[in-house]
Amino acid sequence: MLKPRITATRELVNLDGLWRFAVDKPAVPQPWHALLDGGTEAAVPSSYNDLFVDPEIRDHVGWVWYQRTVRVPRGWAGDRILVRVDAATHAGRVYAGNTLVAEHQGGYTPFDADVTDLVVAGEEFRLTIGVSNELTNVTIPPGSVTVAQDGRRSQKYLHDFYNYAGLARSVWLYSVPRTRITDITVVTDVDGTAGTVDYSVETSTAAEVRVRLRDEAGAVVAAGDGANGRLRVENAVLWQPGAAYLYRLEAELFDGDVLLDSYPLDVGIRTVEVRGTQFLINGEPFYFTGFGKHEDSPVRGKGHDDAYLVHDFQLLRWVGANSFRTSHYPYAEEVIEFADRHGIVVVDETAAVGLNLAVTGGLSGVGTKPTFSPETFGDQTQAAHAQHIRELVARDKNHPSVVMWCLANEPASHEDGARKYFEPLVSLTRSLDPTRPITYSVVMFATFRNDKIADLFDVLSLNRYYGWYLDNGDLASAERNLEKELRGWAERFGKPLIMAEYGADAMPGLRSVWDIPWTEDYQQAFLAMCHRVFDRVDAVTGEHVWNFADFATAPGIHRVDGNRKGVFTRDRKPKSAAHDLRTRWKLARRPASPRSSGS
Ligand code: GCB
């Protein structure tokens, strides 16, 4: 799926700003039939929840409405005109005037509404977007709505981060030519000192395709004719972690000498491969340092914000992180593009968090119902999950920073039914993208003995909390148990292990000379303990601390104004642990530089 861009043949209008806003009231006439007139306005992009002080808006379950008037540029007559919604969390409906033009399920991938036949170049139209935050057993992520005795509806879900909703990313109006490029796929490889770029250009109607590849100085280094082909770049500059280099593929569509459409795509030439217990980028062992993150900030919730984007990447570099995981949903495409340009490696995760009813049983790991069954998460959930994977791969397949797909966070991979559920999703992902390894984040209830799906994946990403949820306050036992478990996974599967989550909550300023959970000192001692273990187990090929920053959670007795496992506070101030990580990852340069490893 191509991101809307301004080119010689395409134009783009950004629709961000203040939109009229209302929560759905079933008794009131359908809001797209008239102007919303309640006087409430909401910022786009932003989650709506924390913008207002009214709990009826914050805790509303169901549809909300955003509306604004849009003028179509007068030069667009004859083009196709589309509205692109970068994200409507978790379901969206788009109306041009009174007409429904698009519906979409899934809160973190973009969708288009074609409004060509409903709008006129040079004139205005009323654009209304409905957004629903409801999660059910057939949505990704899943959840359920409960109705209290007094009729209040509340949303339950199986993950701790707050269920922010709304138009959290940009909305665009854009034009494309009638005969146009509809998609481009590139796959890169390295051949000695040369790089190769296999390209495939899809078009709405058959027409002549020409492509050129330019280096960063703008010089043409390769060119080709036809919708598919291979470009060869002698002495290629590779895209490397920490040293991004992007070529630009210019795809053009011609009718004789007449240019019909043109689209530029940034291309990083690099390879990714799993060999034994190593993760190789450009043939070199790569050791992941970094975090599981969240799109989360005060007031905006999950709203994309370029200032936080720049600052977060500054902090990643400052602390010596070379990578992050998009826990627990695909992030804004701007984030991935930024990673492409700045050489940060990304593990790209779907929004499938909470496919695990075992968590309802607390630490016992036994839920009241099986996770995978027709009554709980069955064929319809799996179909929604498959659609998410298709949309994620369609959006992010050309990004060099994305080195691996993570299909789910902490599914009940130890339960019967997990294999039947995941096997087709693994095959689907491999058929959509045969080039990238795949992983899933393994919940603590799934051990190297009882897990039912680990052999299907290339890399095992372990979420482990020895010293926090287990062995709390007893780091000596935690150290023994963590090492025993990591060795068990390494011996049974012989695959690379990434510690995808390890972390301890810490309240900034709370200090102790003893191992007292919730202090900054304990968070430091906890991380030091984990690092000693990782350095003893060769199969560990990366460490992603949980979490980059404190983040908002659903209300609950286990959280003090949010999840405090951040190494930075929610407003991005370092806790003491941040300095320790910096010493380990950046100043000591161990083990951030590649290690050679056996099993
Ligand atoms: C986990 C989850 C993550 C939570 C974390 C915690 O295992 O994957 O979403 O935030 O634990 O802090 O409990």
C-alpha cells in the first residue's frame, strides 16, 4: 500500500487540526446528516480520551464522531480523489456528505475512501468519520463489553495499556491520476560488493513502466524498463544499523512520451537472515539492544506527535539502543520511516495482544475457559488476525528498518488449539513476505517444555519477569531461574533468543540500599541481574527492556498511575537505570557490538 505523496502527478492536502466532535447518542439523528453542533472540538491527530475532563467521554464505549468541512483543490478535476485515514482506533466509518464511503476494522493500519464521484473540484464537502473503540472476541486486539446493573457499558481487555481511541494519526485528502501506480514491492540482496533491488510495480491499467534508482547525491545508479525487474548497483552502500543509507526508486508510468504517474520510494539495500542462533544483518551477527515501546504521551494518548518522535529517537541514541519492538501494535508509518532514515532496527508487531485467557487466572496461568475455541477465540478471530497481518505487511514491506514480523504478544501458546490457530497465520506471513524472519513474544506460562508453536517461528522472543512477577524481591532466585529457563529454550530449539520483555516498576525518587521493589535501586539491580544471565547464554541475541517509558494503563490495583517499568518517565526524564543501560550499551560497547555465538 503506497503512502500518499506529492509527486509530479499526485497532490496531497493534510486534514489535521481541530474537528467538530461528539460521542454517539443512539437516540439522536445520525450525525453525518447534518453539521455536528454541540460546540465540542477535538484535535487530530490525538486519542480523544484525555483531551476532555468529562468521564463520559473518556470512558465512553462505542462510536464517536469527528467532522469537518473540506474544500477540494480546484485543479483536481479529472483525477481520482481519496481520503486516507492513517488510523481509526479500533474501527472507522467515513462519510462524504450523507454517503458511507469506507468502513474499516483494526485500529493501527491505514485505509482509503474513494470520494471521486461525490465531490467536485473547487467545492466543499462535509467529511464525517465515525470511530469505535469497542473490542470483542472477534477483534484484534480482543476484549469484551460488560453492562452493569445500572446500564453502564464498560470495555474489558486482556492487556494493561489504556484503550486509547480516536483519530490518533493524520487524515489526508489526496489525488491520484486515473491510470496510476497502485503498489510497489522491492526486495534487496547483496552480491559481493554489489547490491540488487528486485522491484515489482503494479498499475491500475497496463501501461509502460520505467524505473530509475538514484543514490543520496541524486545520481542515477541503475535503471530498468517494465513492471518487474532487477536493478544492480555496483559498490552499493548498504543500509546498516546505526548507518542508514537510502537509495530512491523513481517509478514512472508512461503512455508513449506522456507521463501518466510517478511515485518515489526510499530503498535501503540490506539482507536479513537467521542462521543457527544468530540474527544476521548484511551477513554480520546483530545483537538487539533497546526496548519494547508504546505510542503514549500525556494528553495526546496514542496520538502521533513528531516532537515526541524526534525526542524518543534522540533518547534511543543517547542510551545506546539500536532497535525497538512496536509493542503491541503497528506504529505510525512516520515512525518506521524515521527508523529507516536514522538506522534504528524495528521488530514490527501486529495488534494481536491478549489472545490469552490464561491471564484471567492471575499467576496460576489457568483461565476459566480455553483461549482457542469457537466460543472464545475461533475462526473469526483468526480471520481478523490474518487481515491485520495482510495490512501490516502491505504497509511496511518496503521499509529496510523492519527486520522481523512479530505475529502476537503473549498468546496462550501453551494451550491446546494454539497450533491450529497459528500455523495458517505463520504460512500466510511467509507467503506475503518470504524474506523476513518471524517471531512471537512468549508469555511466561508457555515454557520450553509445554509451548506448542515455537518450532514454527525463526526467532523466540521471551517476555520474562523473574524478580518481578516471580521471585519478587529475591534476585538470587530470579537469577538462577532465569538462567535455567533460557538454557532450556536454547537447548530444545537451537534458535536465536531475544529477551523481548524484562523489567521492574520503579517510582522516580524512591530509593533504598536494600532490594526493595518499586525503588529505582531495585530496577537497576534487577536489570544488572538479567544482564549477567544474558551474557552467560550464547543463544541470547538481543535484549529489549520493558519499557522505554512509563505509560498509561487501564485502572487496576497493580498499577500506580500507569505502568512504571519505564526506564524514562512518561515525560521522558531518565530514571537511574537509564544511565546504567547507557554504560552497558554505549559506553562499554558490550554486548552492543556483534558477538559470535554458538548455541
Ligand atoms: C507483559 C506484557 C506487557 C505488560 C507487562 C507488564 O508481559 O506483554 O504488555 O505491560 O507484561 O508490565 O506487566
